[in-house]
Amino acid sequence: MTQKRQRWGTRTGVILAVAGSAVGLGNFLRFPVQAAKYGEGAFIIPYLVALVLVGIPLVWVEWTAGRFGGGFGHSSAPGIFQSLWQKNRFIKYFGILGIFGPFLIYMYYIYIESWCLAYAYYSLTGQLAGIASSGGFIDFLSGYQGLTGEVGTFAGTSQGFIFFLITFSLNISVTYFGIKGGIEKLCNIALPILFFFGIVLAIRVITLFAPDPLHPDWNSINGLGFLWNADLSALKSPKVWMAAAGQVFFTLSVGMGVILTYSSYVRKKDDIALSGLAAGTTNQFAEVVVAGSLVIPAAFIFFGPGEIVNIANSGAFNLGFVTMPQIFNQIAIGPLFGFLWFFMLFLAGITSSISIAQPSVAFLEDEFKISRQNSVKIFGAAAFILCQPAIWFVHRGVLDDLDFWGANFVIVLGATLEIILLAWIFGIDKAWNELHQGSRVRLPRIFKFIIKYVTPACLLTLLGWWFYCDWWKVITMADVPPENVPYILGIRLVLLLILIVLTILVFMAWRKRNAGKL
């Protein structure tokens, strides 16, 4: 019996769902770190250039390819790739990256997301209020993760695992109820709450006075200036450009197959040009306006311009779970603002994590004709097992290694394959016409040139730069402590096994599909 194909309920719903996929922890944690670590004003111009030349074009590429593939009954990258190049019987195997990438990210993202829920609870219950120093918050986080033996009330990862179970259950429950009844419904509620909390926090930070009378210039206006006062000399540094392009990839969720899947559920005459732009703009508002007005000014006010770079270099986790709660403990009704901060992060996390589950579920639904409910059960069982290494071996670098492959290498490689396939093999003229099917406006023709030439060149440069500078060190684990090598090698073997299993499943699905045509 053929299942009725799922659809989004409203145009607003799909925009909020795609925006929810993009608005994640990286907006509020990774962007401020990247913006601060290169020094005052050095990041924003390369970031905006990368957004125009790489980010937005890739958003339109994925919306176009996804809707086109959805017309053939495909909602995951293997089938969508095959629909774009029907004469090539191998192209579907390259689409495996569009399932593998998000599944890989899911293996550790849920755990980090659960930290946010836990810290929101600890903020409300006052367990963070008595911590006065960054060292105290570092010890608290280490105890929560099980990195130290006895810190506060924590022993190992028991409490952390409880919050992981709650977070995992919420994710699977939302996914279980489908595109319209689960994902769209959650995003319609979560995104407005997220933005409300973010704006409240940003207003509170902007209205703060300099707490140190010896440094009256440590205020919110100068904190905003730290981000927006452009340092043109930084444009000479390729590292800044690479970091900016990487952040654009990470924040827009391009290259990982999620937008391909989401856009496959829109109708042929839906306006994907404006919808894609609206979803991307919503994400950029969350990142540049809300996060940019919140995290960097707050750190600037309390720690000054000299220390803000050191804070950024200490990492996104320290910024979110050490620096920000330390700041909230120094202002009135800090526990409430701490709750708003961490629950906002949790909402950003869950709207992203439900999206990265969908490509795997859609693959089982479309290619094996398994019901939605059973597909989610299969995915949930596999994901639960494969989430465990990031929880229990976080001290062995497993989470960091998963993050590198999932949130850096795979998405850049996937995006490169997507744009070459659409713009060069499917054809830029056909792609441009497909993009404008049902569109109420014509996009500037310069983007046709950018999509065909500029964006692929940028992506190939990113890949080439990585292979030139880092690939051998990464493959040989040169920077991995010797005691962690067995764990990193183990998780990489697990990832290789996942790739092999996905390859076999794609082969089986198409053999079954072709047999049905005889």
C-alpha cells in the first residue's frame, strides 16, 4: 500500500522549520567565539561576504534540488541526487553523505543539547547561584560531564545521562509525529519563544552599566563596536576568511542534507526563492543581531577587550557554560536570566536536532516503504546506541572528533557535490528555471553566475586548503594524546561501518525499486 506523501501545513511553517534547523547552538555559542577570537572588527566583513557568495547561494541550491527530487518521491539525498542525474547509476551513492553527515552530528549533538536543559534546571533551582569564579563553573561542568570524580552533587555522568534521556525522548517523540504534526508544530511554538528570550536577554545586556568604575569604557556600546568596527587589515588573513566561510556553513545547515529533505515536502508551485531567503534571513537575525548583541557585549562589559579574545580561544563550551552564567551571577535576578539563556539554547538545539534526524527517517520511508512510526523506531534504536560513545568517552576526545567530521569536513564536501551536480550536470539554466517555479520575484541574475562559478570555486578552495594544511595530521591523529588514540580510532571505525551499512542499504533500495519496474 502506497503511503500518502507528507507535506508542510503552511508556508510559514516550512520557513520556521528550516530556520529552526539552522538556528542552533552554533548561532549563540560558535558565532561569538569566531567573531571574538580574531580580534576587534576582524570577522564581520569576511563573514558577510561569505554569506552572500557561499551561504545564500547554497540555500537556494538545496531548496531547488530538494523540491525537484521531491517531485520524484524522494526526500533524502541519494534519491534527490539520482533524480538530478538520472542516467548515472552511481550518483546516488554520493548522496549517502546527506544521510551520514546529519546522523553523525546527531550522535553527539543530542548530548550537548541536554546540557542546556540541565543548566536551565540548575539555574532555576539556584544550583549555579553560589558559584563565583570561572574555575568554579569549569569544575561544575567537568563534574556534570563525569570528567572529575566528585564535584558538588555529581558522581560520574549519572545526572547528565538522565537529562540526555529526557532530551532524546523529546526529540524522538517530535519526530514520531511527522512533518506537519511534529516538526512544524514544535517550530511554530519554539522559534517565537526562542526569539523572545533572546531579545529580552539582549536588551538586558545593552542596558547594563560598566560594573568596573576603573573602566567606564567597558560598556555595551563599545562591546557592539568590538563586532562592527571593521578592521580592514584583517582582510589580508586567509585564516579569517576560512573561519568566516566555515561559520556560514555551520550556521545555515547547508551541505548536510537537511534542507534537501525539508524542501522535498514543498509543492511544485510553492515559492522557494523567497522561502529560502526568508529562512536564511531569520537565521542570520538570530546569529548576528540577537547573539551579536548579547554574548560579545556581555563579555566585553565584564571582562574587557583584552580578555574577550582569551575567552573566545577557550572554546564555545566555556563561553556558554562558564562565562555567561558567571556574568548572570553578577546581575540582579541572575538565576532568571540564566534560565532564559540556557532554555533559549535548548530550544535552538531541539529545533536543529529534529531536523538532522529527518534525512535518515525519510530514507527509510521513501526507499523501503516503511511506515513513519516504524522508521522513527528503527532510527531511534540505532541513534540511542550510537550516541553513547560521545557521552561516556567525552574525556577521550570522541565528541571533538565527531564534531570535526560532522560539522566541518562532511558538510563542505557535501555542499561541493551538491552545487556541482545542480549547476554543472543538471545545468544552471534548468536549475535557475526550477528555482523560479512559482516564485513571485526574479532573483538578480548575478546569482546565476555566482552559483555556477563563484560558490563552487570557494568550496573547492576550502577543501583544497584543508587538504594542504591539515589532512595528514587529522588522518594520522598527530595531535591526539597517545592515551586517546584507541578511542578515536574506534569511533572512526564505527563511522566507517555506518558508511558501509548505508551503501548496502542504498544498493538494496534501488535493486528493490528496479525489480518493481520489471
